[in-house]
Amino acid sequence: MVTFTKHLPANPDAVVSFILPMTADDRTRSRHRFQTETGENLQLSLPRGTVLRDRDLLLSEDGSSLVLVSAKPEPVITARASTKLLLLRAAYHLGNRHVALEVADNYLRLSPDSVLQGMLEKMGLEIIEEIVPFQPEMGAYGHSH
């Protein structure tokens, strides 16, 4: 099993040994075993608190292998609003609940939660259930919740 100990920023020119699809939750694990799509077993041993993003790279302990992190599609709910103000209000209420949240200029995306979905619908947002890559915000202090 190859152990990966170094986190590198995205580099579109990198030649990678493996692609590792990971959910948003997986990308917050600094010590864990994963399996690539081709069945290779990989061990992460990264500094605690490391949060990986889609397209980041991981370098093996011996420097011989490079892995491309890929945001794996996962179930989410996407909320769209009729106005920017309504979307902003929804982001405020979700942030107040410390929800992992992907923020874009025309939608908010979060893990499925029937209570939060009900709240957003009562506020007047349109909710779409999807299976897509999820990229929650890292947080103002460089970590996720």
C-alpha cells in the first residue's frame, strides 16, 4: 500500500499515477485508507486539519507517485432563489447553523437534510435533489466544519 504524506496545489500539467474520487467528507480526512477506481489501496497520512479540494494533488512518502484528488458526485440539495437577497438570507440562516455549504452566485448547495430543506422551502427557495460533486466552503479560518 502506498502512503501519501504531502498535499500539493492543483497543477493541470502534472502527470498522475492515480485518480482518487472523494466525497466532501472524505476530503476532510487526513488519516484514512482509500481505494482508487482501479482498485489500488492508498493510505493518507497528511497533517491534521488538511482539507483537500477538487484537482489537488497528493505526493507519496517516497516521492514516486502522484494522486489527483477528484470531487466524487454525491447526493446534495441545491437551493435556488428568485432574488439575490433571498439567496443571501438563506445563506445567513444556514451559516448560523454551521452547515457545510457550497456558495455560488445563483445557488447554495448542501448535504441532504429534510429539516433544512423544509426551512428553505418555507423561505421560498426552489430545492433540487441532485448527485453532483460537492465543494463546500473552507471557512473563514481555513478549515471546514
